[in-house]
Amino acid sequence: MRPLDEAPEAFWRGVLGVASDFDDTLSTHGQGLLPETVAAMHRLAAAGVPLVIATGRPLGWAEVLMKTLPVRAAVAENGAAALLWEGGRLVASFTEADDAVRARDMAAVRAAVARVKAHLPMLNEVVDYTRRETDVALDIGEAVTVPDAIVAEARAMLEADGCAAVASTVHLHASRYRADKPAGLRRVLARLGLDPEALSTRWIYLGDSPNDAAAFAAIDRSVGVANVARWVGRIDALPRYVAPHEGGRGFVDVVSKLLAERGAL
Ligand SMILES: [Mg+2]
């Protein structure tokens, strides 16, 4: 992980789009979406650079993000679900396209989570339940602070039960589908008529926490906002570069540099 200032000119050349995590990457911890972050998103759109969000939040959140922000698509539930505009309406896309199989998988996850909650009663489901179709999220750091040892025990129980378990700063997600934001992004790029194979070499990815590790590993032009530093030594992969500022100000750092290099400023 090197300071963003050290990224060579080639890092900024030929960028086709920007993909970004939401919590603590576009949003700024404790302050929500800052006006300068929203302005940077609109500057990207005005420059014709597509922005796609990739978050662990549910499909219901993706709908709100799509309807309030200038984004082309929103990958939700850590890659397993997504929303995009098609013919003027929002359509959903899933890793598992068969509705019956998805419902069966979700029932298995709910059963595994019920066993975890019976054993670890301090763990509770998050209250952002607005259309979540592929995973159950337990609150570990949003309304409560759950000790790391409890989170580790819950993860082990879920994995023993055949679930994939991945943590963000705020939630522990249980799913039958491995957390894979880059796979979700590739699926969405193909649906948008963009080249999914370009994601790993021609797109910039921004994130801040362990559920971004797969994207940091798969996408060459990866940048962490400054708060990613707290995960050094505890995350499967780090981004190539780190922005000088935390959260949404770090997103502004990247957009400003990208647009300056493109001659748009
Ligand atoms: Mg995040």
C-alpha cells in the first residue's frame, strides 16, 4: 500500500469507470454523505465516467442509492445481488438467478443464523431489512460493539454450517454465496453492455474494509480511503494505493486526481 501521490501517470490513463464501496468509503464515518463527495460523484458523471457502487447493504438500500445518486448500478449484498437501470426501470440481477434455489439457500442461512443467535445471544440481526434476498446481516459494530472473539466464534459456527461469513466494519454477513464484489461488478458491467474483463485493469476500485479484500486483490487500480489503515495485518488483501483522507474525502481525493489527469479540470 503506497500513498496515492506516488501512483504513476499510467495509473490514471485509460480509466473506463470507478467502482466504490459505500459505508466509510463514499460515506464518512459519523457524518453521512458529505456535500463535496456528492459533488465529486456528479463531476464524474458529467465527465462521462460511470460510477458503480459495490456494498454489503441490501437490495433495498441499493434502490435508494440508485434513485438519489448519479450511479449506473449498485451491487448489493457483497456481490450476490445488484440493481441497474434497464429501459428506464430498475431491474435486479442475482448470482443465483433461480428464484426457488435462492429462497432455499436463504432458508438455510436463516437456520444457521438462528443456531448462532441461540449460542451467542449478544448477536442480533441488523435493522436495515429493506429487501435483503441473499444474506442475513448481524450487527457487530453499528448499534452495538461486539468483541472480536465473539465475531470469530460466530464466523466459525456459520462456516461449519455451510455458510460463507464475511465482516464489514459494521456487519457480519452470512450467505450461501461467497462474498465476491468483483464477481458482482463483472455481472453488472456485462448487463450494462460494458466489458466485464476490463474491470481488473481499466477500472478504479475504492474501499476500506475486509469485505473489499476480494476487490482489492482482483482489481489492479485499487485505492483504499485512509481508514483502511486500521485493517493492516487483519485483511486478506490491501489496496495498491491509499488516499490521504478518510471516507468520502478520500473518494474526493481520487476523483479530483482522476479528472485532473484526464484534463477535465
Ligand atoms: Mg466500507
